[in-house]
Amino acid sequence: GDDNTKHNKKHAYQTSGPGDSHILSHTHFLYQRTLKKFHYPLDVLLNYAQFSKDYKSFHMLSRIYAEGLQHHPREAGLWIEAASFEYFGYVAQDYENGNKINSKVVGSSIQNARVLMQRGLRINKTSADLWQQYFALELHYVQKLRGRREILELGLNEDGMLPSASEDESDDEEARAGKMSTLLPSQIIFKNAIKAIPDDIQFRLRFVEACRMFPHTKQLEEYIMESVTQDFGKSVEGWVARISYAEEEWQKKITKKEKRGVMGFLGKADDNGSENDGNNGSNDGDESDGRAKDDRPPKKARVETESKTSDPALILLQEALQAVSTPNMYLEGARFLRLRIQRLLDNDESSDEDEAEEDVSHLIGKDEDANGAAQRHAHLLEELYENAKKKNISSTNLTLDHVDYLLSAGQSEKAEELLSNAVSASTTDTNDARLWLRWAEISQQMEEAASSGMASPSSSPTRILRRALKLTPIHDRQAHTLILTELMQYLMVQPSLPKTSEELNSLFQKLILLSQGSICSINVKKSKFVDGDEGDDEEGIGDGKVNLATTFVAYLEYAMLNGTDEATDIDAVRSIYTSILYHSNYGKSCSGKTEEEVLAMKTFFDVCLQFELANRNSSTVGGDTSSSSLIKNKKDRKEKKKAWKMRLCKLYETAIGFYESGGSFWRNVVDEYQRDLHDMKYSF
């Protein structure tokens, strides 16, 4: 039987034959020669490390990481990967014995991992990734020690008996002291990290996220948030972080469910950083459990009462508005309340009531449903806007946020009045262009709804934008261009009249002047208060760029469709595209344009080419087409064809030059135009 057992054992390094071992050694040799020849490129180095892991060549990994760190000491990821290998170790042996697999993990060393992380931080003192990974490394080690202790505590005491309740109570203080001592290394790392990177609040919040991946870290989270309070007490970001953290902790407290029947240290993890006390100090645990079940509905009612009167997030929000009375703080507070209102309304409309109620139970007070809680938060939001008005605290973003809230509540007239007062009271600022555009948009919506009996707007969109164009100086290029393009879009959808055509032509000439310069794409300033997750949610702003090419295409198509005299219309259309392509530098290259603009220019070129192909015989020579002489008619036709061909060739060459300036990314477009140009030149 022992012989069969030995025969069934299979070593991890066992291969099919000597040839496989030789191939593996030769591959290592090729990697090493490649690294030496090309001075240890990082991608080859990482590929070599992964190859060694895949083929269980763990004895080579330490050498690979050591040589890689010598040549790339500034690569934080390489330090992290090397330290991870040193801490977690590797499976040195993996034997199969029947249905069992016996593994042996070796090489796990917290000392070596610490040395590597400390050396990396000495070289890269301001590497956020290294600090956070070192912090997580110590938390990993703490949980490893705590897991061992939990297993040992489940064993027998010195008398060979299971530990009694009295012994557990006597060890409570030692357990708490041990918990604090195990968190001490992580606290030291955090202190050193914020000394190296002191002014980045998001850096500190990532430490909180790391803590939430491990049990029994509540005290460490509070320690981190205390540092945020001390160092960012006058910062809007600091208050926002504290409010968000308070709401998350309050939600956990309200919606927390007891974990029963789970063994091990993960089962005993409590959000408050304490052990579960279900077995401590009582012989009547069953009665206690039964009483908890019976008292659960009253307990929920008591919690709901607290959530209405002592919501920590709302308390912190009031403190923040008093401590930092700035438009930015009021804007963040308004967005916080609006998000809560939206969640409550979604809960009220949800068909899955249990799931929805669990999500927002911390927001619902006693004797109220989700709709009632939403109305209570709406009242708080209106008070916030009113306090900002009394204190004369205003900004473009705050005004637009208030407008969005009024529109969501169906109060279009109040939203229009608010924007009218805002543009009258505001100073000249680029962001004010968004107020004018929002007002024009709401005015158009009210005009469309007026046919169904709704209130009419106080002013039409075109009047609003004309007024905005007069009040916005032309040297304020960004705002002026944004308003001008929107006014052109509104005019082009109206019935074609001579007065409208003249106004459009005047606006087009002004837009051509504004498009001059090295940066043809007009940037629209975004609010610096908006983070990456929210984005700039004001409609009409988009990605922060004014796409002039789209406006040019729209105006060109408008001129083609709304003409009265054929010859005059052809000259007008040609005048438009020659002004853009030949008399300004906007159509010269792709430089300074977004991808959307370059794609719109492709549409512009195609429209111009289709127009010329459709009007092949419409060119005039000297304005005289009335000759009755056959010879002269033949000569005129030749000159017309020659002029048409020259215009077409010039369009193709301009398009090719435009997209060649964009590099190889637009190679397919260039090839397409070159083929069409060749066919046009040499076709019969």
C-alpha cells in the first residue's frame, strides 16, 4: 500500500520528459539574454515574471524582481509586485494523493515584504500607490495574526476544558488592548503617508476604502476621518467627505443584520470594531434571542425616529453650511439633498418594496413613507436655496442646480424667472453663457407646451439669445461663440425669410472671425466644483467644446435648401464653403480640434463634393450665357467643365491635406479621397 501511495504522488516540477525541462531552461536563457541586451525593458521583465509563475519557476522570481528594481527603481508597481511575492510566498510542493491535494506554501516573509516597501518609499516618497499598498500589507498581516488567535481561542484551556464565559469576560480588556496594538503599525504608516502627501483629501479617503476590506478596522477609520477633520476643516472637499462617510455609517447602523452561525474571525467582525456579544455573560441566550425577534419591529420604529431627528449627515450638512458659507458648499449640499430625494422617489415607485425599503430605510422617519421623506428633504432643499439667497451667495452652477430642481418639480415659470433675475444681476463671466442658453432652452420648451394650455414664456429663445449676444463682449471668445452658434441653430429651424437670411449671413461672418487662431476648437469652462463621477450635467454644454464644424454643416445645408434663385443660390453655397476652407485657417488642419469636430468636417467635405457633382453644368463664365453662336457655346461648355473640374480638384486636395495633418489615424479617409480624386482626373 505504501508503494502505491508513493507511486501516486506527483511533484509540481515533474515533467513529461527530459526534453521539457531543457525547453524550460532554454526559455529562461532567452529571457535573460533579451533583458541584458536591451537593458531590462519593463514589459519584457513583467512578461518574464509571469512566465516564471505560470511554469512554477519560483526560484527565479526573486532574481527577476531584484534585477528589475535595480533598473526601474521609480516603478511603484514593480515594488508592489515584488513585496506581494515575498509576503504571500508560493506553493513549493503540490502532491496528489488519491482525492486529496497536499500543498506546502513557503517563502512567506513579512520582514522581506516590509523591507521592499520601505526601500520603495525611500525612493518614491510621494507615490500614493506605494503608501496605500504598504498600509494594506500591514492590515493583511494583522488579520493573519488575528485569525491565528481566533483559532487558538477556540481550543482548550490549561485544564483541558472549553473556556467559560467568565474567562471570556476577563480577557475582554486584553482583547481590546491587543486590537489597538495591532492597528498601531497601520496608524504609523498613515501618519507618514499624510506627511509625504499632505494636501490630497482623496488620497486619505482611499485609506478608508482599504480599511473597509478588513474586519475590526472601525477605530482606524475614525482615526483617518479625524485627520480629515483637523486638516480640511475649512475645505469643501473635507466637509463633503465627512458627510458622505457619516451617511454610509448611519446606513450601516440602521440596515445592519445580525450574523448567526458564522464561525471564525470574519464572522465576528463588527462594523463598530467590536466582537459580537451574543454569547457573553448569560445562561439564558435562547430567551435573549427570542426577545430580540419579538422586539424587532419596535426597534425598527425607534431607529426610524432617530433617523428623522438625529441624522448625522444632515447635522453635519448644517454645520458645513455655517462653517463654510460659499457657493461651492451650498452647491454640494443641494446635490446631496437632491440625490436623497431621487432615491426616495425611486423607492416609492419601485415594485420590489422590500429591497427598496432596505436601501433607504435610514432616510425614512417614523410614521412616514418614502414619499413623505422625499417631501421633508425637499423642504430642507428649499430652505437651503432660500438661505443662499438671503446671504447673497450665488454662482452659475448653483443657479443652474436650482433651475433643474424647479423643472423637476414642474415649476417652469419660477425657473424662467430665476434665470431672468440671474442674468440681470450677474457680472460678465464666461460661465454666464450657460444661464442664457438654459433660459432659451426653457423658453422653447414652454412655447411647445403653450399649445396644450400651459403658460407662455416671457420671451422667445431668439430674443433671449440676441440679447445675450449684445451683452457678451466679442473678446470673450468662448461665451460669445457658444451663444452665437446656438442663435444660428434656432434661426435655421425657423421659416426662411429675407431678414432671417441676412441675419444668418452676418452671424456666419462673425463666426468665421471667431474661428481664427491656432486653437480652433473653443473650450467652454467647466465648473471646477464638479467631480469626475457627476460630470457637467448642465444640458447644452456637452463635453466642454463648441463644435463649429457642426454649425458650418447645418448652415451650408440651410443655404442649399432655402434658396429662391438657382444661380444666386449656387454662388451663395460656394461662398460659404470657400470662406471656411480657403479664407480661414479653420479648414486647414486637424490641429486643435476634437474627434467629433474632425468627423463633422468629413461630413462638410462630403456635402461640398456632392453639391459640386450635382451642379456640374451650373458654372457661369463672366456671367454671359446668352450667346447664340454654336462655336461660342462649345467654348463656354469647355470652360465650364474646366472650372468645375478645378473646383472639384481643389476640394479633394483640401480634404486630403486636412486629414493628412491628423496623422495615420485618418489614413483611410485620405486614401478614400485620393482614390476619388484619381478617378475624377482620369475618367472619361
